[in-house]
Amino acid sequence: MPTHADPVPGGRPGDLERATALSGELAARGVHGIVLAYVDTAGVCRVKTVPTAKLPSAATWGVGMSPVFDTFLGDDGIVTTDVLGSPDGDLRLYPDLDRLVALQAQPGWAWAPVDRINQDGSRHPGCSRTLLRRAVAEAAERHGITFRAGIEIEWVFCLGDAPDGEFVPATRGPAYGAARQVELGDCAAELLAALAAQDVDVEQFHPEYAPGQFELSVGALDPVAAADRSVLVRQTVRAVAERHGLRVSFAPAVAAAGVGNGGHVHLSAWHDGANLHAGGEGRYGMTARAEAFTAGVLAHLPGLTAVTAPSPASYLRLKPSQWAGVFTAWGPEARECAVRVITGSVGRRGREANVEVKPVDLAANPYLALACLIAAGLDGVTAGAVLPEEVRGDPALLGGEEAAARGVRRLPTSLAQAVAEFRGDALLRTALGPVLADAVSAVREGEIAAVAGLDDAQVAAAYRWTY
């Protein structure tokens, strides 16, 4: 579990001793450097690295990095707000020692997620990991609710020697086909071994729908640890692929047409050790608070898409009738609805029941996405929100009058529409705070400007290797 406390200059009690011991253990295992990782507003993982011997210093005094990356774009362009985007200033990156792990597919390296604080020790308002950690703590204190979360990872394997950055699938087999598993069996086996050695609990791993596409599902964790795990899994997938002469893309769309890569979020709310999504008197075993939580998520989805689907390429993926969940609808095991209610198998429902939020991809910063989903759900709990009528089948087939009567509306079809919805959602902006909310808007608007005049194929190409 991640540490639920902000770092402080000089370290918390025991940090120096623990970091010193870990440094020695890692050095004895042949680890020479440590990757300090965080995710920026655009959804790109940024890193600094330190020699293993410098871990005690990093854990107690942090490592310097400019706050300018809060307003970086996917193409490394920079936008500004009234607070962020300046070349001035410095932050300190503090590794979470609870999440430190030796990287099995990168011999000689370890990895840790970081929190970012200001040099005076105050919280940096742009740190999304700190934001999520505090959101989780506040939910427990104010509502008595804890959460378990898991983020699905979808990607495509590409031939590493494809010309000029083109996407050439590394497999020829059909969707969910055994041929794909055979073609990449050695690579897949090494990936599973590396993840197991890093204590990543893999639930499923299989070929997916699009050419060259695979999906990996992991066990649920505390939301902060779940976001950390999402970043670590992607680092590992990329490293294993490189060892096999392959390239991977987690981009929402690697091509203009077809099914894209998702990053569906599974989320469940708990109280006193009991899953609120099971054993209740509401629909499909939900308790009243679980229904209200789900209703809150559903109500805020239009604005949420600016956070969960943050790239212009995201909207090449978010198309009807492609299991992307592009309508404000929910249903039991409904894969075309934006919110899928999962009951779990008889005998395991208390453990497995959750909601899956589908209009999410891996261009999203997972810390921001989870923080906003939790805020939206808790808004529903506070208001005693009521779920509308469920939808079975494909919401795209509903007539206009019926859809309107049932509260089913199309989610934004462009990033510009999503930003407009986000700007109008006071709950989400408050949850992020003014500095980070403005950064989200500015970065999204920068991405929109960066692809102005490009057609769909060019947009897909522009972000193909960003994520």
C-alpha cells in the first residue's frame, strides 16, 4: 500500500534508515539506477533517474524538477496558465518507498512513483498523485468510504523495424485468436514472468479485437496503488517488447479507423470492509450508496471525458457500437453503455462487484482520472442521486425521443466539446483545485491547436508513439 502522508523535507521518521537499507539491498542485486516516475497533465509519464546510492538523499530531500511539465503537451510543446508553464521555479520529487520495485525487464534498474512538493515543503497543487491520495483520505474521513480500483491496459504490438513510424501489426491472427498467442508466446510469457516478479497481480491476459492488440487486467488495489500499477505495467510491457524487437503503442487510436486502445476503470466503494456494490437491496445487489455513487459518475461523465479521454486521438476511439461506451447510460454487463455494472459470479459477489467506466483510455493521467471519478461518485452519494432506468443492448439504436426520455445522451464527440463540458462542471473543477483545473483546460486546448487542420489519419499518426 502507498504511504498516505505527504513527504516532508528531511524525510518522515524512518525514511532515511529505510531508504539506506533498500539502497544496499538493491545494489546487492545489481541495481544501479532508480527511475523516479510521475504522469503529467497530458498523460505522459515523465522521469528522472538517480544512482542507487542516492536513494537515501532522494527519499529525504527529494530530486529537483521544473514545474513546467505540468503544462507540457504530448508533442513536448508548452502552454501556460496564470500559475504554470513558466521556466522559473523548482519542485522536489520524493519516491514512495512502499512502491519501489526492481524492474525485471530492465536489469540494473528499479522504479518508484513520486510525489512532488514545493521547495518550502508545501504541497504542489499540480501533483496529481498527491491529489488522489488526499481525495482517498478525505473520502474515508468524511464518508467512511474506501475504494478498490483496477485499470485495464490495452495496447498494440507493432513490428519494431516498420518504416517511418508506421503501424505494422506484429501479429496476423484474428481477434481473441489462439494464433496471436502462439505468434507472440515467448514475449507474452516473459511479460507475465516480469510482472509476477514485480508483485503485479495479473487477472487476465489475452489477444483483443484490433490488429496486434492485447489486453491485460490486474487485481484491484487502493486507488493510488492502482494508478501506480498502471504506470508500472506499461513501463514493463514496453521494456519486454523492446527485448523482442517489437514496439508498443498505448495510444487511444493508432489508426484513423477501427477499434482503439482503452483503459477502462473498475471501481468499487467499501464501508467497514463490506463492498457497497453487493448484498444490497437495490438493483443488481447494489446498496443505496452504491447506486447513488454510480449515478454521480454517470451524471458527470460529459465533463469527465476531458480527463478520461484527454487526447484528440481519444475521439477517434470514442465511436458508437465499438464497445467504447459513448452514451450516458448504464446497465448490467452492458458493454456499450458508458457505465457497466458488474455483479460478479455467485459466491464471489462480495469481492468482485464493481462498476466499470468505459470512456477512458491510456492517454489519461490515471491519478487525475481516479480522483475525478471518486469526486463525481461521492457527489452522487452526498446528493442521494438516483440512477435512471437501465439500458440493455446498444444505446445507439434508441430513437431520439426514447433516448431523451431515458436521459441517454451522446458524450462529447471532440476534445473541444469535452473541454467545454469540463469548464461547466463546477464539481470537477473544485475537486482538482484552480491550478490543476486550469492546467487541464490549457493543455487540452493546446492539444486541440496542435492538430488544427489535420485529418483523422494525421491525428492518429501524431499521437501514435506518444503513449
